[in-house]
Amino acid sequence: MIILDTHIWFHYLNDGIETFSEKIQRAIKKQDVLGISIISCWEIAMLVAKDRIRFSIDVQDWITKALKYQGTKLIELTPEIAVLSTRLPGEFHKDPADRIIVASCIKLGVPLLTFDRNIVKWGYVTTIS
């Protein structure tokens, strides 16, 4: 399993896998399970609420359909992940969504597929970008 950050998840479902680099396409294709953090659902809903993205369907319907995509697994926010997100090593930025996504990767021992250069440079979680 790998966890997709919100940006990757959104573009994977809306634009298709072929819009990514070969490296990212290979990483997605070789996985049986693509993890999606519950906080990514919140981030998508907030982007819609702020009118930064739009769907032809209600955002709740989009999320429901997106989470039914074959091989997708919703990663719940557990108390352990919540606490770990406040105890990340090194210098990590304050974005709570990124903190929860990264803490989920650490807790589950899985890599993160992300374009976020700050997370990649942070270096305390395996990333694919």
C-alpha cells in the first residue's frame, strides 16, 4: 500500500493516471491498495467550499464514488495518528492536513505519493514523487 496525498488523489481521479510521470504511474499500478487519508476528504470538501475546485456532482457524491474506486482504502484518523501528527520529528510545517497524512504513513509504515517538495525534503517518511 501507498498513501496518496490529496493533490495526487484529486488529479488521479479527475485527470487520469496518464497525466503523471512514468515513475508515478508505475508506483500506482504496482500497488494493490491506494490509501486515502480521511483528511483528504476534508481537504477536497474545503476546496469546493472555497470555490477553488468544482465538480459536476455534489462533493459528497464525488467523495463517496472516489472511495469506491477499485483498490482504494480509506485511512481513518485514529488517536495514535492524531497524537503522532503533533510529534513529528525535525522541522515540519504547520499544515494539519499534511501532518495527519504524514503521520498516517509513519504509523502504517507505508510511503507517500506526493508532489509536495516540503514533505519530500523533510525526509522522515518515504516519498514517491
